[in-house]
Amino acid sequence: KAGVTQTPRYLIKTRGQQVTLSCSPISGHRSVSWYQQTPGQGLQFLFEYFSETQRNKGNFPGRFSGRQFSNSRSEMNVSTLELGDSALYLCASSLGGVSNQPQHFGDGTRLSIL
Amino acid sequence: QQQVKQSPQSLIVQKGGISIINCAYENTAFDYFPWYQQFPGKGPALLIAIRPDVSEKKEGRFTISFNKSAKQFSLHIMDSQPGDSATYFCAATFGQNFVFGPGTRLSVLP
């Protein structure tokens, strides 16, 4: 069974630009969550999508948004990039959600802002 | 109340020794406590998880001990191996909330 796939693996952008990251969950998983990982803040929850609906959102500004398609694939968009957005962005999928069941993570997209 | 505290920040253990990582939480609504292992350049991988109605769970060399009254849980890695060198994260969830601890960097010396 294929794991969670995130593309691209690496991305370099400049301040003010926008970026879209993609996540393909494990087949059959309907929940996709996004996390930001930085050395200073650790792993922080961004948002979770289930059946194309955002169910929960972390404490991030509105520049961070996402969506989920009918095949459960998800995209995350960050607009007006800032230097502080440099991070590893991780996507995780699960059968029903983040609570009370295992999440399976992809290897992330490393975003660098110049 | 949404925080999960984790200690130590880093840990060095000799091969064959026991590695112990501790976590503590405040919110009694948390109902699922997974541990993740992350190697450099990789995403976190689920190691083992426990629910609050169980005090201990063992899978191979990995054991979670859970103390509901103290709101603490810990990961024990028996017979630690150099291949266990990684960063370990505890986590806690309830509803649609998922909170990670800050991580422990484990180094197992050969």
C-alpha cells in the first residue's frame, strides 16, 4: 500500500510570493491534516480536512489555506510568503480524523523563503 | 491547557541501555496518546499509542506507561540500538485537536 506522498519535496520562494503544496493520502483515507515543523516551534497543527470540508484549524494566519478534493487529495496554499514561513510542511492522513486513531505522515515539503 | 510537555530535550544512551522519555499534559479531555519517531529527512512515523483506560502497552522493545491520575505518560525503549537514534515526539488528541510535544533527540552510542 503506497504511503502518503507530498510534492514537491523542496521549494525555494521569495518573500511576497505564494506557494501551493500537494498531498496524496493513503488510499481509503478520508482525513488529511497539515502541520508546520520548525526547529523553534516544533510541530504545529495547521488544519484538517475530511470529505472536502475543513473540520479544524490551528492558530495560523489566514495566509495559510487549504482544500481537499473528492479523491481526498489535498493542497495547501500560503500567500504573501514571509521569511518565517520557512519550514518543513508535513501532511498526514488517517481513516477518520486526527483523534483516537493513527495518522500516517508523508516526508514533507521543505519550503525555504529567501 | 492544550500543551504537552516533554522531557528530556536530548538523551544519550549506550547500546543495550534503556531510553526513557517522559510527557505530561493538563487537559483531561485528551483521549489518545501516540508516540512518533522521526529520522532526519523523513516524516514522523507512528511507533506505539495508548488510550487512557490502559496503564501500559508493549510492542517489541517499546513500552508506553500511562498514569492517568498524574496526567503523565512515558516511552521506554529497551535494549536501545544505534538504529533507534532519532527524534521522538509524544502527542495527545481529543476531538479534532492534535498536539505534539516538543520532541526528544535520542542518540544511542555503539
